[in-house]
Amino acid sequence: MKTIHLTMIFVACMTATMVTTQTAVAQTVRNSRNTAIGTIDSDGTVRNASNARLGKIESDGTVRNAANTRLGKIERDGTVRNASNTRLGQVENDGTVRNSTNTRVGKVENDGTVRNATNTRIGSAKGVKKEWAAAFFFFGFF
């Protein structure tokens, strides 16, 4: 199982269908210094700051890397599973992100702010679905 690196933004790279909705505009993901580190397009395509395609989060929650290999899935209830169907964690309705042992590891707030387990702001994903934001934590896109 992949280690969760909260300081690398993201999960909650994201993150259970909670607050925001998709728009036709790519949404920017920022680190703790407010520097843009990538985007998530309206179709779920994840890009780095140089606009290189890193992967995609499909409409059914399937997460793929740049080579289109299936990395896992974010289920409708916020459960995150890897390609072997092992539970990696959970994104709760309020944006709380828990790891496989149910330990709170962070939160994606309604305004897109991403915080780690000690409530330190580690970045933002304004306008990004919480489950997509959380996916960054679990699948380490950035």
C-alpha cells in the first residue's frame, strides 16, 4: 500500500462527492505557498504545472495514470481503493480524509483548503470536487 504524503498535496487529492460541481474550466491545485502545482480539467484530466498530463479521474471514480493504467477507484461513498481493490482510506461527507486504519490524516474544506492531520494548511483545490482533491493524497499525482 502506498504511503500517504500529506505535504505533497494531495489526497484528498480528493476526496466523497461533496460540495463543488464540475465546470468547463480547469481548476487549479495550489501548494501551501499558493503556487500553482497543477490543474484538474472538467473531464477529470490531471495536469502538472507544465501542463503535462499526469492521469485522469473518470466519471465513475476510476483513477488512471498518464499511461492509462488503472491505479484504483474512488467509490460513491468516498472509499478509496487501489488497483488490487485494497481499501486505502475514506473521504467523508464533511471532507475529512482517513487512511486505511481509519486515522484522520487531513481534510478538504468546503472552500477548497486542504489541511493535514495537525490542521496545517498544505494547499488548496478551490472548485475541485472533494473526492478528486483527496485522490491526490492517495494516488500522489503531485
